[in-house]
Amino acid sequence: MDDQSFLARRLDRAAAPLAVGDVLVLMALLTVGTLSHTSTEFLANEPTYLLGVWAPFLIGWVLLAPLVGAYSPGAAETAKSSVPLVVRSWVPAAAVGFVLRAFVFRGGIAPSFVAVILVTGAVALGGWRAVYFRLR
């Protein structure tokens, strides 16, 4: 009988660099998106604005990615195992982010925004992990 909890079985210490990179990639993606719709002057005058942009998606990521398996044993072994895990984790994490954005944080969830975030998030996360394993 295995005494480990479900969550303990879903987390592998070897995946810690992936976790850091995933969060940084998501923050960068959301920052670039924000900059394409707002001015740097606005962001300079509203220093907490980006926190409200990042928060719903990072909360969704922190809650769902470990459960889906983004950091499970095997995630840190090869790009072939890691990239599908991160993309599969992004979809439900982004869904939580959309709900939080619509009902708790500022921002809407227009269908075009949902499509762009789902696709660019999957490409950015999968791409970062592919590069990580190529350089490792």
C-alpha cells in the first residue's frame, strides 16, 4: 500500500526548474499581451495593474497544473513526456483563470481573448519546455 497522498505522487522535485520556468513564461506572456493593449505610461502610473492580470491565471496554474500532472514523475525526463503534460495542464488552468478574471479580477473573457490565451499559452509553455530539454 502506498502511503503517499495523491498530490505527493503528482509532484517530483526534479520538475522544480520547470515550475519556475512555467510561471515566468506565463507572466511574460500575460505582460506582452497587456503591453499590446495598454501603454507603458499607464502601467507606470498603475504599478499593481499587472498583478491583477497575472493573478487569475497564476492561481489557476498553481491549483490545476500539479493535479493534472505538469510536475509529476516523468515531467522532468524528456520533452516528449513534458510538453504534452504542460499543454494538458494549461487548458483547465486557463479555464479557472478565465472564471477568476470574469468574476473576481478585472477583465472580460471575450471569445477572441479566450482563443488567443489558450493557443498562445499552450505554444509558449510547450515551446519553453522543448527549448529547456534541448539545452539541458
